Amino acid sequence: MIFAAGLGTRLRPLTDSMPKALVPVCGKPLLWHVMMKLKAAGIDEVVVNVHHFAGMIEDYLESVDCLGMTVHVSDERDMLRETGGGIRHAERFLAPSGSGDPAGEYFLVHNVDILSDLDIGWLVSGVRDGALATLLVSKRKTSRYLLFDDDMRLVGWTNVSTGEVRTPYPSLDVSSCRMLAFSGIHVISGSVFPLFGREGFGERFPVMDFYLKVADRYPVYGVQAEDLHLIDVGKADSLARAEELCSRYLKMSVNTV
């Protein structure tokens, strides 16, 4: 699933006339970069959620024949549901089908504004049996960090600028935790869908709120990527750095498709 529904307010004025997903980097929309990365990893079916300038995203997908992939559009025109609500709203596309064990089936979630040289196959190979979710993390300077124990199990979150800590463990010693930055890329078990309602989450909520509520009962792990080149194309001043990343590190050619 590609999160493409956001308003992209930090990218204004570009996003006053287009969705963030269609902001160009190296001559191609962000959505193109993410879809081609998934396609190169062997993924041929994706869900794209839409809200802000939804019709423009649908028109783009049609114009490029969905880049040769099967694309399901999860329509959020009526309400922007944030990350957790967006996943829940797309259940009909993402939930496991058939009679198999949903805990053994997974789907990958990727923010549209994240560009990286991640080897997706490497990430998927790091998914442990029984994991509710597996989060790509790295040592990257930010104000907000995820907290992990020595086994790389998620135990909390902190904002180092404000000192705020969120955790399901009342006696957590933050100083003993590994502090790593989330990348906006994660692999989630199909068993997650019945838990959303069971844990009291409605139509709109951040998926990290869900992880932090259930992490003491359902294993959410981090996988740390070394030497990862990643940029969050969230602000206009990040576009120049995104162009550099694209030209120096990304393997795919923007001359294709």
C-alpha cells in the first residue's frame, strides 16, 4: 500500500495545485519512484489511497497504464483517515483471502514521500514469524524516535525536543532503549485488521498510535538498515536533496516508462 492521500501542506505552494504524490523529482512524480521501486522488488499489485486532488492521481495512473501493475484505488475523498485509518479503510484490498492463517500473510506499506535505496527484499527477509508489524528504522537525526529493547521489539516512542514519552510499559527506562528513526516503510501482518476494532480504533487514527497501544501484547519489531540513503520529501527545501539522492543512489532509470 502506498500512502498518497495526504494534503502535503509542508510542500506548499506546490501542493496548492497538485497532490504530493505527483510532485516531480528527477523528472518523475514521487508516486512513480515508489511504484517502480516496488515493481523492481517483484511486487505487482498495489493499493494507492487518495484524497487531496484524488482525480489527478487517478488520471496519472491511467495515463501510465498503472506502470504495468495492478492498482487498487482506496478512495478517501470523504475523509482523510490518517495512516492507521487508511490501512483499515483499504482492508478489502489488503486482508488475506482464502482460508489460510492471516498471521502468516503480510503486506508492505510505503509513504509516497519517502525516497531511498532500500533493498525491499532485504527488509521482507527480516520479518520474524509471529510479528504483527516490522518497521524499517535507521540511525538518523530527528526529534522523534522509536524505542526498542535489545531484541529490537518496540517498547515506546519519544520526542527528544519536548521530553514526551509514550509507552505501554509504565516502568520503562528510556535510557536503556535503542533510539531509532522510523522510515515510513513497514511490513504488516494480515492479522492486524480484527485488532483495530477490538482495540477501540475507529475510522481515523495514526497507525503509530495503534502500535504503541498494543506493542506490549503483540510483537512489533524494528529492522535497522545500515548505510541507508533515505530522504523524506516533506518540505520544499528537501527537493534539491531528493534530486541528489535520485541521481546518485537510486538504481532505476527515470528514462524508463
